[in-house]
Amino acid sequence: MLDGAAVRVLMVGFDNGGEPSRMLDGLPVESIHSDLTGALNLTAARRLPENMGIAFMGDTKGGAFDLSGEVARAMLAAKGNPNGRPNSDVVRPWVNGLDVTRRPRGMYIVDFGVNRSEDDAALYEMPFEYLRKHVKPVRATSRTTQSGWWIHERARPEMRAAIVPLNRFIVSTAVARHRTFSWLEHPTLPDHALFVFAREDDYFFGVLHSKAHELWALRMGTSLEDRPRYTPTTTFETFPFPWPPGSEPEDDARVKAIGDAAQRLVTLRDNWLNPPGASDADLKKRTLANLYNARPTWLANAHVALDWAVFAAYNWPDALSDAEVLERLLALNTERANGPT
């Protein structure tokens, strides 16, 4: 046995239906649901049409398209493309999960979009020749992407189309100990280790980062070893927001309160992550992961303020147990899924 190995052992027993009692984790329960819980049956939650087209997996590059800052800056400074265009058209900042939960590494990526032809791509001479050397030999062995080796393996056209009109968008890591959300701005390309939410308003960010959504995500998602995994289909698309996305009353004080609380949370976090005059050694320790592992009082207070604002939007009291929050969310999911009666 390895010290520290995260191993889960699950034993399930069946009978012929004649046993009147049921046991789960050594305790009697009335029923055992398909997610192996014996209380609230969250497996009954249904995907909500109102949540579709907002959450996406990020781009899957499928090869050595990523660039160090040094290499990228040389490409961006290069002149003389035969099409007269700058390499900034196809060389853009690139962020994966480590850049969000730890420190930004200043990485870039060569990105020819979703359908640029090989001839057009070749007109960006330096980026194209870099890919021809570092990507094409590997991609030539792929059964699925050989014909379009200069295009990312899964370029996520739907995700790209959804965030193009936005000044910024929300991201969260696919797998993490703490469910946190962050902002990214164009022209940054998010990697497949990030889930992308095509909204740019503080209100939406605030609801995502609230206790209500965190509890729902923990129960509706999966896990990798001991780290929760976010799953847009079961987690986001089933989550009932205070108002169906897109129908929030802009002049409602509750919407503004959530936005203000979310904005304050981000400001406080950013001040802690990047204090003026901090040394490189200090900055290395100042990561989102370390912050939420420590969860200092000021951070806890900021989240409490956000949670209360979100609860008010649901017309809930402040003091609710986790089970009561989930029960109310499931009831709202059922109501929304069934539609007007």
C-alpha cells in the first residue's frame, strides 16, 4: 500500500427484493439512489434548456502549439508576412488550469482558428513553419487530425462563437480541490483543462461562486481521486439560477447586490495575489490554490456576504443547512424543468 494514495473502495450488495431494510454507510435509510446517497435524490434533477449554450470545455490543442513567452515575442515582433498581416492574428495568450490556480506563466499559442486553410495559414510564415517543424510530424500519425494538422485537435467552435462578443468571460478548472472562478479577457485562449462560461457580468460570476452553486457542483459532479471534477452537463446545465439566465431583472437591487459582492471578492483576491512591491519568492506563494487552502477570515467574510446576497435573490433565509439548500435547488430545478402549469 502506498502512503497517501487516494483509494476509494465501494461495496454494493443486492438481495431478491424481500429485505425490508436498507443500509448505507452503516446507517439505515429509506432508499438508496443511483448516486449512492440515501437522502435527497438529486439524480432526479434535469437539464434546463435555459442553461444551454453558456458553459463549454476549452480548446484542446492536440500537439505542441503552445509557446513560451520568449518564442512568442519573437514571432509577434517579426515582420514581412506575404499577406501583410501581423502574427498577432494567430499568436495569442494561452491559459490552462495551472495558470489559474497557481501563477500565470505567460504562455502563448499558435492558433489558426477552426477552419483556416493550409495555404492561408502558411502566409503567417514564422508561426506556420514552427508548427510544420514541431506539430506536423506528430499529427501525421493521428487517424483523426492528419488532414488538418495546423488546426487544433478540438478547436471548440461553439465556445469561440459564444465568447467573441464578450469583453471578458468566466473560467473554472475542470478538477480542483476548491471550486473557484476567475475572469479571462480576449484574446486569451482557454485550454481544455478549463470550463468556460460565456457571460461577462458580475452577477453571473457571483452566483457561480456562491455556496448554492458550490454545494450543487459537489453533489452533481464527479471526482478524480480526492479532487472534485466539474461536469457542465450534470452540474451547470441542471443548476437553477435565481432567474433563468438571460431573464435577470437589470434594475433589481438583488442583482446589483450580487454583482457588488462578487466584484469586491475579486478585488480583494487580486490585491492579495499581486501586492505592490512583492518579491518573486513571495509572489510564487500567492496562488489561488494556496489562498483557498488557507481561507483567511477576510476571504471567508467576502464569501459570506456573497452567499447572503445570492440567498436573498432566491428569497431564502440566511441560515440554511447544506441539505436545505440542496432541497430548495432541486425543487426549483423540478419547477423549471416542468415549465408553466
